[in-house]
Amino acid sequence: MLRRVLRLASGRALVARALSTRRGGSTPDRDGKVSEIKKKIQSILPGEPWNPLYDTSHLPPERSDVVIVGGGVLGLSVAYWLKKLENRRGAIQVLVVERDHTYSQASTALSIGGIRQQFSLPENIQLSLFSANFLRNINEYLAVVDAPPLDLQFNPLGYLLLASEKGAATMESNVKVQRQEGAKVCLMSPEQLQNKFPWINTKGVALASYGMENEGWFDPWCLLQGLRRKVQSMGVLFCQGEVTRFISSSSHMKTTSGKEVTLKRIYEVHVKMDHSMEYQPVECALVINAAGAWSGQVAELAGIGKGPPGTLQGTRLPVEPRKRYVYLWHCPQGPGLEAPLVTDMSGAYFRREGLGNNYLGGLSPIEEEEPDPGNLEVDYDFFQDKVWPPLAQRVPAFETLKVRSAWAGYYDYNTFDQNGVVGPHPLVVNMYFAAGFSGHGLQQAPGVGRAVAEMVLEGHFQTIDLSPFLFSRFYLGEKIQEHVII
Amino acid sequence: MAAPRTSLRLVAAIWSTRGIHGRGGAATPEGSQKKGKTLLQFLSDRFYDVEFLREYFLQRQMLKVHQKNRSFTHMVEQYGPYIVGACFILDQGGMVKFQNNDWIGPKERGRFALEFSKFQEVSVEAVDASGCAINYEGLDNLLLLRNLQSLSLRHCPHVDDWCLSRLYPLASSLQELSLAGCPHISERGLACLHHLPNLRKLDISDLPAVSNPGLTQILMEEMLPNCEILGASWAQGLNVEPEEQPQDKASPVHV
Ligand SMILES: Cc1cc2nc3c(=O)[nH]c(=O)nc-3n(C[C@H](O)[C@H](O)[C@H](O)COP(=O)(O)OP(=O)(O)OC[C@H]3O[C@@H](n4cnc5c(N)ncnc54)[C@H](O)[C@@H]3O)c2cc1C
């Protein structure tokens, strides 16, 4: 009897799905219900395999081909692409270790969800274009049978960057690069700007660049959950716990010039379980460091940076948490529906949040005034003293506003050149990085995940050449500066 | 990962009922049903669980939409942008109106094909793509029609906010736009229409994804002061009409 119900349920769902896609409309309610019923029935059917190993929230498996440290958007994206690009279904086992499944401190959940192509480096522009394409087709990439479609809540309103006399030339050359890479960005004179957005005070503005397509903001939580749901359906395992130790073997080698090098290979990851002193060792072939703002610490656990200064062994992963505030305010006379994400030349930015004349924004402090990253408390004086004055000058309507709330999050800040680190470590040969994106990691996650997966599976970058982002640049001292950091 | 056993059972379940075909088309003749079954059997040999099979079908559906929206732009050099844009719309099942000409629908396609050369220099002034499967990629072809004045995308299932952010190349000419009944358009995409300052008439009624239709309409009116915006209230008015009509007919005053 039960089986017949099950049959019915699954058969119906198939028909419903086929029809709904053909019509183009979707029936989330029904699909959701069907999968719910199916799950219920499955759980009470006798003879179900009960296997504690698969109960992912408790213990991790004893071995996994790949262990990903950090279940934020970058870690999940790497997991997704590893499974997507594997040449046979189930070829690689992937385990994601995340210490906090509520993501209370993860940058992904605390970011403001912006995506733009207005960067100075071609690689960053390409990554962001790739991501825009991914996000546009998110319900194809992350489609899960029976699950309702994702609502990314993308606001395609663009970024508006302002430049003073001094910055105008740089802006112009950046836009040239952006256009070459295929981004749709236009330049505006102060007069054009005034015409387009009458609520802006153009005093001091020499030039503005404005993204026409593929720029705006979306719900980062939706992307995170969508990835999570998808990779789970692809067989990726999750475990809640903290990676506290790597056990590695080393082999000594000589280079052609006769120098001794020690190559390390991690073969075991210790995962400390939540609320206990116990740990579980997980045998692995490969570790992905996607621990966001904490990826520097995770690298240190593998011995990266522990060596004489000036050597490759002694070169740290220069990624550290930097606290950034986001304020939410209400302003009845503020910019209307058409308002893009505006970034003033002072660095202060704002965007609309919803329809009720609410706005959010912030500003990155100067190096000397970096707040203590020990906690995520908000400094309201920072808004009063640093953020509000330039914003009120730029948008006179903001002279009267009311701060409603605020939060703080960590930038995964690369102190060396504010760019991501992608690919393997030259000495700890099976640790791969996907970290250090310094405040633009969310929008680049889809492309970065793919690049790392290609590196793992093919040994080289295929879709986008990210070799400038390799770790070795820290040792060689080759900065690849990104000029447009917000 | 715990799926294999359950899924295998699911496969069996689907094969043993008349399943997919029995329910999909009630009047399927016996012969084609057999054919369908062997195909499914073949697939089930290759894809080991039914979830995967269903995902495969899902992907196929999506691919179809992509194919319908493939780019025609390589033909522009030979035929000119207007012919190519018009062909795309007709292919989709929509209608086009060349300047100083009558509407051409999919039925008149043959005649249109014979008179290609006549239209080469004439621009398209109106497109009615109601209910078409046009999506973001397909807009490539539509955007060839640079002098387009009126565009109807009513009830297009694949037109979404991303699409609206791409209409700005039509800014100088577009005066009328109808988006009524598009299931995926929200206030976030509508906000992009500020790029179309020449709009005189905009229909945004019956958009289920707009979270606050009343407020959205007010904000849209603020954003596009020269444009007449048909929104929620208008749609309600329409709904009332058919109900009122019979009453009117019944009343003796109304002849
Ligand atoms: C205020 C703010 C605004 C931002 N705005 C934007 C924006 O507009 N656009 C954009 O693209 N980006 C933005 N960012 C940046 C973006 O959020 C990050 O670059 C991105 O989320 C990084 O993703 P991640 O997965 O590496 O990090 P996270 O999301 O932080 O994930 C890392 C995870 O690793 C886990 N972890 C760490 N150490 C361990 C360990 N030892 N064991 C187990 N788990 C561990 C953590 O719990 C965490 O969940 C913003 C960031 C902030 C703070």
C-alpha cells in the first residue's frame, strides 16, 4: 500500500515537472509538497538502510578524497564544480567541513551581495562576467529535481562609480579594459550624471562610470543555500566541526640548482567535533582551504609561513579578517527606484534596500584606523564621523536620515594586493586555496570554484586563466594590484 | 549517498505502472507506448537512478528553450537587421509590423519569405511577442530592431528581470511596452526601465512576482513621469467588466 503511494507520488512529480517546464511557469508549492510526502514515506518504510556514516551532521567519514575547509560560498562553489566536472558520477568523494552551520560570522551571510564588472584587472572582470552568467542561469546550474526554483532577488541596477579630477584618467583606462573584456560600462560627464540622477550633487565629480548590464546586487543567502542544496543532491557530504590539525608526510628533494626543498603532503585532517574535545581524523588526498577570513590561520595549521623569513617556507598566506560595518538607514526623500549602487570617491557607498526608502551603505576605513577584528560589534560613531558626511554631501537628501540598524562582517582581506589566492601551494602540494578575495569574493565564487576544480582535475586553468592569482606571487613579491576596491 | 537502494525501487515503481505515458497523454496508442517504454528502458540502463533520469529530462527542457533562442545575428550581413529580427519573432510564433505595412503573423510567413527584398530597407515599428518563449539570449535578435516603437512581451514565461535590464538599446525609439502577465518580472527589473525615457505607455498589470504592486506602481510613476502606467487597478477593472456585462444586457434600458 505504502509503495503504491510512493509510486504515485514520484510518477506525478515527474509529470508535473515536465509540464511546468514546458509551460515555463513553475509550481513550487506542488513540487515542494511532493518531495515532502516522498521524504515522509521514505522515512517510515521498513528496510531502509540506516547508516550512521551518512548522518552527516554528526561524524565525518573516515576518508574522503577531497576535504574542503569552510562551507561558505567559495567552499561550496569548489564542491559544486568538482562534482560537476568529475568524469564519472560519484568518482570523487567530497567532504565540506564547516564549524558553524548557522554561518553567524561567515562573510557570505554578512555581505551586501553586490556584483560588478568595474574592476581594473582583466581576471577580476572575467570572473565577474562568468558569475553573472552563472547567476542568470542559476536555476539551470543549481536545479534540483522536486525542489522549488531559487529566487535570487537580483536587482540589475548597476554600480555608479564617481571619480575626481585626479582619478578620472585611471577610471577611463579601467573602463577601456572593462569594455575590452565585454562588460557594458558607460562613462558619464558631470552634466550627464546630473541629468540622469538629479538627486546627486556633482560637485567635485570629474567623471562617472556606470554599469548597464550584469551589475547590481542579489541575496547572498539564496546563492549559499542553492549551492548547498545542489551539492548535497550531488552526493557531497557535510560535517559540522572545526579543522584543527593537518598531519602530513614530507619528502626531501633537490632542485636542479642543488637547493634542498621539502615537499609536504597532507594525508590526514583532524576535525574537532562541536561541543566536545573529541576529534575525528579524516584521511584525504587533497585539502581545499576556503576558510574565508580565517584561511590564513588554516594555512598556518599546515605549516605554511613557518620557516626562515624570505624563503618560500617562511611565506605566509597574507589573509586576515578585517571588520567592515554596514549601516541601514531610512530617508523619506532619498533617491528613487532607479538608484544604482553609488560609490563616492571618498570610498563611501550606498544602495537602496527594498522599496520603503531604506538604504544601506558603509565605508572601508583607512589602514591606520582599522577596528579591532576581535568581535563583530558595531561602532555607530564611525557612521556619524566618517560615512555620513561624504554621503550627505553627495546626496543632499541624506542630510536628514535615520539610522535604523547596522551589522559588521569580516572582509577576507589580502593585505598583500587585495586579490584572491587560487590554486595549489608550491610546497604543501595538496593544499589548494580559494581565499583572500578582499570584499569581492561572493560575486566571484562561481568562477573561482570552477578554476580550482579545473586545477584539481586537469592540472591547469581552462575557462579563465587565473595564474596571476597563484600563491607564488607572495614569495616573488609580484603584486597584482586591483585598483577598484570598495 | 544513501539514495541507491531507494532510487532503484523508484525506478522499478515507474516502470511497473503505466507511469509516465499513461498519465501524460491519456490517448496514447498501444504501439507508441511500447516504443516509449523501450526508450525509457534504454535510459534506465544508462542512468542508474531515476532522480538522474528526471534531471536529464529537466535539462532537456531547458536546452529546448535555449535552442529556440539561439542567435540569428550571423545572418545580419546578408539580410539586414530588420529581416533577421522579424524572422526570429515569427519563428517564435509572434507577430511583427513593418513601417507602413500590416501585421505579419506566423501564418503569413511564407508570403513574407517571398517578399524579403521588399522589406530589407523598411524598419520594424512594432512587435507582438505575446506568449513567446523568448529569453535573455533571444533578446540579441530582438535588439536588432533599433527603431522599434512598440513591444509586447505579455505572458512570456522566460522574460525576467535580467531581460528588462537589457532593453536600454531601444531607449531612443521605444514608446509602448507591455509586460503584463510575465511570471518572472519583479519590481527589481521594473526599476531598470528608467533607461527608457521615451516610454509613453507601460503595462505592468498582473505580475505575480511583484511583491507590492500598489507601491511599485506609484514609484514607477515617479520614475517615469511622462509615461502612462497601467497597473494593478487597471487589471482589476478588466476583471470586473465581464461580470458586469451580462447584468447590463439583462437590464431593459440597455439595448
Ligand atoms: C560587509 C561586507 C560586504 C561585502 N560585500 C560584498 C559584495 O558586495 N560583493 C562581493 O562579491 N563580496 C562582498 N563581500 C565579500 C564576500 O562576502 C566574501 O569575499 C565571501 O563571502 C568569501 O566567501 P568564503 O566562502 O571564502 O568565506 P566565508 O563565507 O566567511 O566562509 C568561510 C567559512 O569557513 C569556516 N571556517 C573557518 N575556519 C574553519 C576551520 N578551521 N574549520 C572549519 N570551518 C572553518 C567559517 O565558519 C566560515 O563559515 C562582503 C563582505 C563583507 C564583510
